[in-house]
Amino acid sequence: MDKPLVISSSPHLHCGMNTRGIMLDVIIALVPALVASVWLFGFRALAVEAVCVGSCLASEILSRAVMKRPQTVGDLSAVVTGLLLAFNLPATIPLWQAALGGVVAIVVAKQMFGGIGSNFMNPALAARAILFVSWSSLMTSYPATQFMTDVTSSATPLNLLGKGTVEGVNLMDLFLGNVPGVLGETCKLALLLGGVYLILRGIVDWKIPVTFIATVFVCYLVKDGAEMALYQ
């Protein structure tokens, strides 16, 4: 007798990895950027990151309890969301706004749409967008690092490069993160280390980031020349 046809929802194949394991790898990959942010912007950066992660964890626990759904805080996705949100914020943001961002990310952008895997966009970026619209002046006030001689808030290298100039932008400072910006974007070395880890762990296919970076490089090479392409 032929075996019965079984119809079920995806996934149909399992690679042996679970959500918690993947999220743990992502957290490990984000550690270099976290360390770099504290080194560059001081313990105020750590405070922002702790508030964002704590707010996301509390929001996940409380929202799941209110909706009478099984708790999912153990899958560590809320920790990843909190870190990603913090990395999109300047070190000078008021802590209550960082906490509000965590609530928006988890409750509004994630749980109201069914939880992990059902949200229509990245929760951290959704919260960042709402914070930006609500307090654009604070969200675009980028403090200088602890190692810059000019300690006043200033334009990011991306702002300068967008104007078609590399004047005042040092390539090594850009690589090591000694430039104004949000917590997670400045140190390219830390981001590359995290990316390499995810590639080695099989979480990320190396062809995707390499293709993206190469495409950006070629576009700027054609448009603005080799120097601008290298800085971008």
C-alpha cells in the first residue's frame, strides 16, 4: 500500500538549528560592535544598550502574558532586537526614549503581528524609524568619540561623503570607528569580525554581503572615482 500524502506547512526540511541557537550566534557576532561602542563612546553607550535590551525583554514577557500566549523570551530574539535598536541610536539619546523604542519594537512591530517570523519588518528598524520621526533632532545629533579632538556633535562621514567630498574624513578613523555616528555603525572592523563569525558558523552566506559591498563599490567607482568608492 502506498504511503499517504502528508500535507503540512513549512518548513519541510530541518537543518538541525533552532531559533535560540541562531540568535545566540547573532549575539556573539554583535559583541565586537558592542565592545567598540563602549570603547569609543564611553559607558553611556553601555547604558543605552542595557536599557534597550531590558526594555525589549520586559516588553516581550509582558505582551505575551497579556495576550495569553506561550512565552518566547527564551529564544533570545528580544535580546537581538534590543542590541540592534541600541546600535541604531546615538549615545546621547535620553534613556527613556531608548526604553520607549524597545516597547515599540517588541509590542507594536513584533507581537501585534504574531511574534517572531510574522512581523512585516525588522522590529528594531521600525522602532528606529518611529523615534526618528518623533525626535529627529536628537536622533541626528551624533556625538564625537572619546578620542576625537573636536568633542562637539558633528556631521557623520556619510553626510560628508554624500556631498561628494572626502575632506575631513580619515580612512583609518573611518575603519576603526573614531568618527561621529550611532553606536553600532562606526567601527567597521568590529562589524567585519562579526560578519566573518556568522559566515564561519554558516548563518550567513558569504556571497550575499560580498555581492552587496562589491556592487556599492563599483557604482561609486563609476560615478565618483576610486577615492570615493574606497571611502564608501
